[in-house]
Amino acid sequence: MADLDLRGARDLSGKLHLVANLPSGKSISYCYIRKNACSTLRSFFISMSPSGRKPAEPELEFLARTHRAQVQDVASADYRICILRNPVQRCVSMFKNKFIQQNGHIDIFKSYEAVTGNPAETASFEDFVLSYMSHPLSDLDPHVWTQRSHLLPVHYNGAIMMDQLNTWITDTFGAEVTARNFAKKVNATVQKTETTAPASTISAHLLRREYLANHSMPSIEAFLTPVLRERLNAIYVQDTFLIDQISTEQVN
């Protein structure tokens, strides 16, 4: 965990942040970033909420209605957290989850088809990056937005790399809360075996067929050619800079 002080960053307007009161009496604010343990944190906030969900109300709509934080709510919370991850790995993980596993894929499929004019089921990861993501990210599905674009110009006293989330939760709230709310990953890309053969040009429907038959899926590295890695690094250069800031803070 590290401090990430973005006060004075005038280009940041932020996306959805949630706020809740903890049993301890302290408050927690959280920047909602898709594919950054968002399903797990969403479940955590629901478990703490004193409000009731309407019949058939989606989880995120419920939280946005009852726990949406304004800038001042975020800035004054005792715990002000944002969860970040390697942006290239985040993009590949999203493609695997949405295009192969097809978990909550409807909106991004519609976006892909509207932008490219091609069926989403036939998209390869190369198509996704070089065609779909060649357009301004703000015009695309929220899953591909930069992590930085979600943040507000506030001082986050809990900037956490995703693979360190459970450690932070355990240190902050104790092992019992961690086991109850965070032991099982929610909306994770589940697979029994991981293949390493190059997969960047294979259509999503063929990869999905193999996934359904054998719960087998290519590794993250299997999707990354030098060209695609370079392109994603260029797209997400601001996210990489943020993560470098966090790493430097942790070292110091």
C-alpha cells in the first residue's frame, strides 16, 4: 500500500466512487475501476450497506444509488482507496473474461460491433487492440478506460496493487473479515489449464469453444506479441506512470 496524492491534478474529474461507514465507526471510500477486483469490492460494500436493494436491482446500480461519493466524501474518508494493476495484464484479463468466458459481455460486445462493424465473437485479441482500441478510449466501453481516468484529484492514502489487496484487507480489518468477504475471488477468469501457444490472432469464438470443452485458456503472455505489448504500453502510459509512483513510494 502507498500514498497517491493527486491533489492539484486539474485534468482529473473521476468516475464512480463509493463511500460507506465501517462497524468501527470509520469511513471508507473506494474508486470503482472495472477489472481491478471491482466485483469483490462491490460485494464487500453490499455486505456493509444498511440500505435495501430494490427487487431485481443490479448490484452496481444499487451501490451508485445508495453509496455514491462526492469529491468531499472521498477526501474526508478515513480510508481512501484505489486499486491498481499492470495495465497490459488488465487488458488481456478483460479480453479473456468478456470475449472468451463471456461474463457480463453484452455491453462491450455491442460497443465493439458498433465501432468496428464486425461481429464480436470473431474478434481476436489483435483485432481488439489494433482496430477497436485505435479509437479514443473515451468513446469505447468503460472496461478499456485508463485507470487514471477513474481517479479524483484527492489524496488516496490506500493506493493498492491488486495482488496486495488481501494483505491490506487483513492488516486493516483482520483475518475474519478477509476470510468472510475476500477469500473467494468474484468474477475471476476461471480455468483449469493454461496454454502458452501464441493466441493473439485466434478468434474469440474458437478460444471459447476450447474453454467450454476443457476449461483451457491461453495465458496472458500467449496473447502478447511485441507489437501488441508496445501498443498497449503506449495507450496506458499514464497508468504505468501511476504504478511507478506507487512503487517508488513503497520503496521510500
